[in-house]
Amino acid sequence: MRSNSTFSVLFWLYSGRSKNGKAPIYARISVNGKKLNISLKRRIQISEWDSNKQRVKTSSIHAKSTNQYLDEFYSGLFHSFQQLRIEGKHITPQSVKARFMDEEIENQHFTMRELVSYHNSNMFPKLHGNTSRLYLTSQKYIFLFLKIKLKREDIRLDELNYKFILDFENFLRKHKPNHYQKQIGNNAVMKHIQRLRKMVSLAYRLEWIDKDPFRQFKQRLTPTTRGFLSSEELTSLEELNLDCKRLQTVRDLFVFSCYTGVCYTDLMLLTEDNIVMGLDKRYWIITERKKTQNPVKIPLLKKALHLIEKYKTDPKSILTNTLFPRISNQKVNAYLKEIASEAKIKKNLTFHMARHTFATTVTLTNGVPIETISKMLGHRKLTTTQIYAKVLERKVSEDMEVLRSKLESPNASSAKRKANEA
């Protein structure tokens, strides 16, 4: 029994994916008003495409070859449609495509494991080592989700959809890592999904999938505050008497970062070559962030210069040819806990807090424009630096709340009235 179905094929250029003036050719199968797009895995110059004739309009050998391919592609699709109609099968764009490309027996779909392998091989050389390790962690969770929840070792990329993303999100929120006492926090969950999204976006750009399953997904990050030391806490840390050499060194490294904003990784790499006399006849740090390769230029304050001089003759600095002795990040943060205890600082002191202290207590509080601070910190976007401005706004609000309570208290009103009467 034959079924009556309308069938058409439209060839078109996907200009939204154009690159260097070239765009990919797609075929749109229409059956009874339902449509399906197929990538032909071929690109041509946009200027050479005739949208009315749906063919390449030049007479070059490449154009003739492409047009011949389009003719054969159309013939193959039409033949598949005719075969399904003769067989009395239910005809959809998907069934026409399946018959044409023999998708029932072929297994040419790209999978998650293939995507991860391609991503790591091609992207890891461009990423910082720490970022690569974070991707490996996210990938571990993806395959753990597949194994535990979907009972699978792999999944085809064209099976990914909005539900898959939501299910993965819920899995992460309920999962308790072996090395961690609590469930994964909201922002950490969003970061894992963000890395999955970047990999899937890569597959979309490679035309491994026809649709982006993340197009309706919105990340929901919880606003975080950046911890920093107040001017009083910074002063107490600087003036703290420490008998232990290792604690003295770590304290000095931390204070140097408080007055320069240089993060731990970049600080460990600084050499005398990074200290340059500027046009203002003062010394500057000229370097670039290892994390982003963004250039960093920081005028050196007196306290920072003093610390450079202090460690110029240190045997460990001479051995590594660096401005300061090299200490592992793990030890630095462990020693900072001891130092905080000695200084009676109740905050969770980490080395990165020094960078936050530079941005807030040392610079923003003293009127340095946020645009200048952004440059010194090596931020790519001003919005990243504006987080510190929000921290200060909160501090202003807290201080004003204290003042408000004093001015509006009964005792304050009574004292003010007596002063006026006098």
C-alpha cells in the first residue's frame, strides 16, 4: 500500500557558521510539512552560491564537482523516499535520511568518548595545566553519570538533549565525592556543566551534531564574596614577630602579593628581568599572567621594593634565579594557617586572599580607579574586577548601618538634645 506524502529537498548555506567567507551547505528534507536539516560536510564561498537555483553559480571545476554532488545527493534522497512509499512505511524526514544514509546499520555517529578524546588532544595544549585537570574531573563525572544513572559506558552526541543536561545537573547535586565530606556546591556544579557545554559547543562547531542541546539552558551561579584583609589586619600581619624562618618567608611573600596583586603562580616565576625602570623613573613589575598570558604592568610600592631587596641575597632565591625562594602552594597555604593563628586573624587565610587585599584594601579603598586595578591584575574583563567594588559597597553599607544605629539610638538622641540645650 502506497501512502500519499509530499516531499521536497532544499539546499541552503548556513551563513551563521561562516568562516573566512565560506559557509557549509545543508540539505533540508521536508515531508508533509516536517523538516530535517542534514549537513553535507562541504563549504563554499558565500559569494558563489545562487540561492534561487540552490547551486554554485561559477563554472570552476570545484563548482561543477559540488553541483554534481548536490544532484546525486538529491537523487539519493528522492530514491529513498520512493522506496519507503512503495513499501508502505511511515514516512518522516528522519526515515528518509535513515534510508539514504543506511543509519540503521551504520554506526558513524560521534560519541561522548570520541568528543572527549578529540577535545583533550586538540585543546589541552592551549589550556593551563590547572584548567586541563579541571576538565579531567568534569569528564570523570560525565562518565560516572552515564554508568550509574544511564547504565551505559558511552552515549551518542545526537542523543544529548535538554533532559540529559538537567539529569546530569541533578546527579552532580546529589553526588558526594569520596575525597569530600559534603555534596558538590552549586557553583562547582555549574562549572562542571560549563565545561560539558564548551565541549558540546566544540562538537556543534565541528558539525558533529545538528543542534545545540544547551540553547535553552541557563546557568545559575550563586554570588560569592571575595575574602580580603582589612588595613588593620594587614598591618598586624606585617608587624607580627615570627621566630620561624619558614613562616617569615611565607608572610613576606603574602605581604608582597598584598602590595602588588601578583598571584602565587606568577610570583614564583618572577626574576630580576621582570623588574624594569619605567618612564616615571620608578621600578615596575613587567610580566604576563601564566593563566591567561595577559600582560601585567605594576608600579612597585616601597614595601614591595623592600621585600625584593631583602631576598636578593637569599641562598634559595640565588639557587632558582628568582626574586623569592620557591615554596609549594600547598605548603604556603598550610603555613598561612599558622601565621593567621599567631596574628589572631580569624579569617581563612589563603595566598589568593593577598590578591584580593591588593584589589580592595590597598587600591580601591585608597581611590585607585577600577580600570587601573583591572590592568594591574591582568583581568581580561572589567566585570571581573568589579566584584571587588561590590565587596567595598557591602563594607560601606555595613559601616553606615553601624553609624545609623548609633545616631538613631535613644541615648544618642538624648545626648544630642542636651547638647543643643546647652
